[in-house]
Amino acid sequence: MTARLNPFGLAGDVIQKMVALEDALRNSGLEFSLYELVKMRASQINGCAFCLHMHSKDARAAGESEERLYLLSAWRESSLYTPRERAALAWTEALTLVAQTGAPDADYEGLKAHFRESEIAHLTLLIGLINTWNRLAVGLRSQHPRTWSAAA
């Protein structure tokens, strides 16, 4: 697969604003493990190899277990995720697939037991941002670094 174009060189001023939003959300108070799980789950749904490569690496570097990363696509059937993470993952799926789900009231209500309203706002912005990054990377065929040999 070949990249279609480099948005960093062609729209760098806007990309830098997205990076600034990313930094603000990273410092919003949401725990980093939750932050990366949300980004990984949206990227799985959107089929974004570039983002999956980046965020799995970041999550592992921050101490996330391989097991939780491997089971993330089946989080509903796994006991490895906290109730707070489960609520965030349900909201992530609902918003990532919003054209199909309509952001159900049940998923929103599920957040209230685990998140303050400000955290819900930050989480919703995070989900929107990772979906934007996914669309940018998938649409323009951004290539992740190769960390294995083709002969392997």
C-alpha cells in the first residue's frame, strides 16, 4: 500500500492544532491507560493500522499488558476491564459507529456512574479526535513503521 499524500506537509498548521488538542486531552485528567484503550478500540473499529501500531506501542510503553491489548476487541466478554473502562469502551463504540447506533441513551447513562460531567466531555472529545485521526490515516493511506522483516 502506498501513501496518497502527506497531510503533515500540506496542512501542517491545522495538524498542529489537532496535536495541541491531543495534548490538552492527554492532560485533561483521564488516566493514560483509559486514554490509550479508547484510542485503540476506535482504531480497531475503523481499521486504522497506523493508529493501532502507534497506540499499542504507546500503551505497552506506559505499562499496559499485552493480554489486555490482545483482548480489547472482545472486551465485553473479558473480565480484564474495569467498570469505568467498560463504560468508556461502550461509549467509544457508540460514537465511532454513530450512524448505526445514534449514541444510545443507555450507553450515555452508563458513563454517569463512573465519570464526572467534565470527564464525559473530555472522553467524548477524545473519541471524536481519534476518529478524525483514523479517517485521516485511513483515507490518505498513512503507513506505519515496519518493525518486522518481510522474510519473517
